[in-house]
Amino acid sequence: MAKLLQYGMVGGGPGSFIGVAHRKAIALGGKAVLVAGCFSSKIEKSLKTAGELGIAEDRTYADFKEMAKAEAGKLDFVTIATPNNTHYACCKAFIEEGINVMCEKPLCFGIDEAEELVALAKEKDVVFGVMYGYTGNAMTKFAKQLIAEGKIGDVINVSAEYPQEWLIDQLDPSTSRTAQMSVWRTDPKVSGISNCVGDIGTHIENTVAYVTGLHPKRVAAKVDYFGHPLDLNANILVEFNNGASGNFWCSQVAVSHRNGLKLRVYGTKGMLEWHEEDCEYLTFCAKGEAPQKMARNCGYVYGRAAEVAHIPSGHPEGFYEAFSNIYDSFTSTIAKKKAGEPLTEADLDFPTCVDGMLGVKYLHAVIDSGKNDSAWREVK
């Protein structure tokens, strides 16, 4: 029986959504066990979470830098599940101790910070992932495969959106029911230069890049603040590095939408469409033929999409399984590196710090364009 990897977590304390999601996804894969954590900067809260998870007090911390030094040589990896403003410092502290990292997105505040982390990870030879969870869905992987095989021809246009309504009451703060939940995301000191584009808009960029292999070359953006310090809505024109065009829309004030990430990729021979809220399915239409709605884990689905299917078709898979698929590749890479075994394409099928860096560069270009009358800005 293979020995379980040992991991730690920073963040994910009382009331956390994303920290819990990471822990459940890792547990689903069954390749790693949580042994240490700095779940909060307040020791009593960190100890509370540690007690609930069965973590020893002497491996529970209120200072991530102390944790990084104390756990050096003990942890196989650490998961960073904190607000945006601590990502850079947390990642740097653990990478410097030679500990592999999986970080929530966006990777960090600044382009210079992102480039520094990428260089440091290479220098220290650590495995460094960034959790863009939707790339773990089976049918985004099938879309990627079909495009790579030329099924829709050359990509000429991408239309993608990610609307939510959860901050709609921010347009009337006097009646806000979401102020407590949204407090850090709408605070520039904690969230950075962006709320909406940084939180969900970067998911559009990364998922499109994963599926198509294309990256934005330049953008022109109309970014809406509605009197708030950070954005709540953005419409973005995109020119990709192959010359194709695209339009992205992200919003957290779109009434009736919960988590509406949608991709439509148009090529010279056909199109593909995927909806996160209906993530079991991928629509494919070849030129001159009727659209086909293909379901996860059916006989016609092959390659990586078939490999990452956990249960039979018709039994829904979703958010946790997508995260787990990413962790499966991430942990396999760590385990094989430790054993000196060669890595496969499947092992490396997870978003890396380079993807995180590209997301930061995209974010800065969008916000810069929005602040300059929607002028075109290079993504560099």
C-alpha cells in the first residue's frame, strides 16, 4: 500500500468555504492526510479547527511563517486557502523551505510578485499548483481533447461568461444582506486591485486557456464599480495570441444567476459549449450537422475525460470531484518526484504557478484598460 502524503493547510478555519472544499477534495482522492495547520491568525480559532480535524496541538500554528520553518522536511505539500492579500507571503515562506504548494487563486497581487514566485519555485524545484478548479471537470478535459484533435478546426472566436447575483445588494448598501460575507472581497487591502475580475473573471481566462490553448494577447475592458472601491461587473473584448477574437463577461450583480460559468468556442469546422452548472455535459456541433449533447463517462467519451470519471454516468459529479481531479495529478507528481519516477502527461494535468502568473497579468491588463476609457492593453 502506497504511503500517504503528509500535508498542511494555511487558512480554512471557522466559517471557511474554500478551505473545507480543498480538504474534502483531497480526502476524496485518498492520497494525502492533513497533519498540520495554521487555520487562523488567532491561535484559539486555529486550535478549534485543529481539534475538529484531529490535528495535534504541537502542529497547530497562528503564524504561517513559524509553521513553514517548523514543518520543513515534514510536509509533502501545503494548501494555501487564505484571502488574496496573504497568498504571496504564504507561498514564498513555504517555497523557501522546499515545501510544495497548492494556492488558491488569484496567485497574488502584483505581476512582480507572481514572476518572483515562479522563479523561486523553479530555483527550489518545488511542485507549485494554483487551484483553478474548473479545469478539473471531466467535460472541460474532453473539450480540450476535441479541440486539440481538430474537431472544430481552427478557433476563430470565444464567447465566455461568469455571472453571479450574490453581491446585488451591494448596489443598495443600506439593505445589504451580503455585507458580512463579502467584506474582504470588496476591500482593496485584502482583495487587491479587483473583486469581480480577480475572483471569477480569472476563472474565465484560465478555463478558456486550458480548453483552447490560447492566451489573451490584449484586452479592452469596460469595468463597472457602481460607486464601490472595487469592480462588480466587467465586459471585456479579447484578442488571442492566434489572432482569434473573444468576449468575456463577469458579474456579481447579475440577477437570477448563481454560478453561471459558460464557454462557447467557435472554430472553422464546428463549435463546443460547456456550462459549469450543467457540468456533466458538453455540446458539440460539427459544421452542417445537428448539435450533440454528450454526457460524462459514456462510451463515446475517451482520453483524460474518461480517466477522471469517478462514478457511472447519470450519478452527478461536480465541484468537489473537479478539485479532487486536480489534486490527483498534483499529488501524483509529488509522489513520483519523491520516488524518482518519470512523470506522465496525466501527472502534469493541473494548473501551475505559470498559469497563476498569466492570470495576474491578465487581471492587471483588464483593470488598467477599464481605468483608461477601455483602451486596448497588452497582456504582458
